[in-house]
Amino acid sequence: MFTELLRSLGTYDLLTQSGDGTLLLGVKGERMVNRYDFYAAFSSAEEYRLLASGKPLGTLPISQPILEGMTLVFAGRRWRVVAFDERQRVIEVIASKAGRVPYFGGGGGDVHDEVRREMLRILTGEGTPAYLDDVAQRFLAEGRANFRRLGLANRHHLRLGTTSYLFPWRGDRATNTTAVHLRALDFDAGAEDGVVVVSDAAEDALAVSLKRLAEAGPVDTVGLAEAVLNKVGEKYDEFLTERLLCEEYARRELDPVGAWEAISEIAAEAKRTSA
């Protein structure tokens, strides 16, 4: 793996090797290390350009995984992703009948599993934290009322019209992994604030797919990452080979065990309700 990394850096002229085997900075490597931002720990967010039939639509930052065929909403219209160029930051789209608003970055880091578990404990509880003011108490009461009205204390799957809402009650990594699983099976799925939204899918077909995913156990997320188009997320990721980039993305963004546990719970629930 390290050899593959060195060869990739050599391909981009970041490293070169002298006759005695010593590794030296290449021409582009020299320029890079002498830039003011070389020692910055984090990369700044970059926006993606949207093109439809070669015509630019605009730009937007996207934090959720982008997969070929997924739908999104931009400029008040629905679009389907047909091609993606990570290095040029370009997403090619065509008009679509369905779409969801993309998740925009800038709102903080990923949500941890324990945060969502605490959310569930609060929603299923009765007490009111002493530190809440009147407005916060009213919001909590409204949230609990809707939580109970929808029966979410006893189920992880809600069907409204032709859209299914899956509630893993886990962190963003497990939720995103669940959505990528379903996207890889050609479902129009996306993760939105801890909920997996599946549009225009037959309920029976979704239940069968969830059951099969549960029976298969945790999967190889490196293989799953191959379906994600926007894997570049950390500084200098663009200089990795596709295989190394998949491994990096899987390690950083995907949670196979958490996703499998969530899918198993939802699949078991679907089996009970259909019995």
C-alpha cells in the first residue's frame, strides 16, 4: 500500500527518485511545500459545478455521498446525476421527475451514534431538563407529541405516500452507509439529518432488499465506496489512486457494522409487521 502511494505521488511529479534511490521532491512537490497553505491541517470546502447538456446551472457545496443516478433539487428544479468529475468538481445532470434537496456542508461535524441515542432517549422520556427555557420546552413537547403520533417509539420505518423513511437512530456514518447500500441496489435513497429517505420504491421490494442486506452481514466498505463519486474529502486526497481513495473514504465515512445493525433492526421490524 505504501509503495502504491509513493508511485501515485510520483505520477503527479510530487516525488522523484534519484539514481541512488533517494526520494526527492518533484517540481510540483517543490511548489506545493513552498505554498503558504501547505501546513494547514484542514482543507477548505470546495463547491461543485452543475452542468446540464453542457450548460452551467450554478455551483453548490455537497456533503452527502453522490452516486450515479441519484436525484437532487437545484434552482427550483429536479435533476438526476448522470456523470461526475471529482478532479474538475463537475456534476453532470439531466432533468428528472423526482429529487431531494442536497445536504449542504458548513453546519458542523458528523453526528456521533451516542448523540442520536440520546435524542431517542429524550423523545421517549417524560422529564423536562431544567436548563430548557419556555420556548425550548414547547419545542420538546411538540417533538414528543409528533414522535408518539407517528409511533416512532415502536418502529424504525415510516411510509408516507410513495416515500419510505428509515430511522436507524445512529450516527451519520452508519446512516450514510445505509443510504449508500440502498443506492448500490438502485433505490433512490439519501441520508437527511439521521433519516434514510427512499423515494418511489415499492414497499415489498424495499423490505426484501433490507432482509437480504441483514442476512449478508457487514459488507466490505471499500467495495461499497467504489459507488460513491465524491470521495475526495481530505487535503491532498486527489493525489491518491482510486483504490487508496476508496480505502480512505471507507475508513473515514462509512460504518459497516453500525449500518448492518440498523438494517437488521428495520428488516426484523418489517418481518413482524407483515406476519
